Amino acid sequence: MNDNINPSDRQGKIELIASQRLSVNGELYKVVDFLNKNLKGHHLMFGLTKKEDKMVISVYEVE
């Protein structure tokens, strides 16, 4: 067994497909959670970050 294998090589890749900056909405996290739960089988993952007075929703393709 090769102990020199980088652990990140064993994990799937994550590629950013798109992102969109939106006004702050306190319930947007519910949409992201819903999308992640229901589209997991389609190799998609959604992220949400808050930057200053805006929120950024991101769509990723995962392997």
C-alpha cells in the first residue's frame, strides 16, 4: 500500500459552475438546504455565503 497518496486525490472534485450575488434574505438558507437535499443525486451542491450586505449563492458540480 502506498502511504504517500494525497488524501485530496481520493475525494471527488468540486467545480464552481455559477454564483450570484443577492440582497440579504434570512430564508435563503432554506432554499439552499432544499436544493442540496433534493439534487444530491444529480452531482450538484449549493453554497451560501454572506459578504458585507449581500449574500452569494454558489452552484458546484461534484464527482
